[in-house]
Amino acid sequence: MSPQEQMQKVIPLLFSTSWFKTNPNYINYLIIPKELVSLDVMGKQANAAVNWARTGSCNAIPNIIQPALIIVGSDDLLTQAANSLILAQRIFESWLVQIGDAAMY
């Protein structure tokens, strides 16, 4: 699969439906890599993300001692919304703000 075809399969996983309505020509201004990433590299990246969530900096979040404001859009991906709740629960004296009809692009 070409980098363009790969990009067209991945992009829908990263952005909300409303983003596509606002950015119908997204393919014209997103950077498309000249080479495909190998399955080996993609697998290593996925393993690194999983290991980080289990044993990495994620576990240090409760050590944050300053008040924190966590902002997430109501139309953000489900993982972003779930992660914002985890952050709010793990950071002492944090506030979580959910902005209606909004998403991170």
C-alpha cells in the first residue's frame, strides 16, 4: 500500500467526523511520509506504548503536586475522554473540563 493509501486508512482513526466536514481537503495539507513504516517498527512502537502505560511515566502521575486543569472536547476520541478521567482521578486537586461539541485537531 502506498503512503497515501496508508494515510487515508489511518486518518479516520485520529480525527472526529466533524473535523472531516470542516477539513474536506485534508490530504492536501497533511504531511505524507515518502516511505512506509515497516511492520516491525509499527510493532515496536505499539509495544513501547503498552509498556509505557504499564510501567512508565503513567505511574508517576500521582506525584504531580501542583493543581492541574485537564481539558477535553466532548467529541474527542473515546481514548482521549477516558484518559482525561484517569488523569483527573490520579492528580490531586485537578479539575476536568469537558467542552461540548469540541474536539482536538
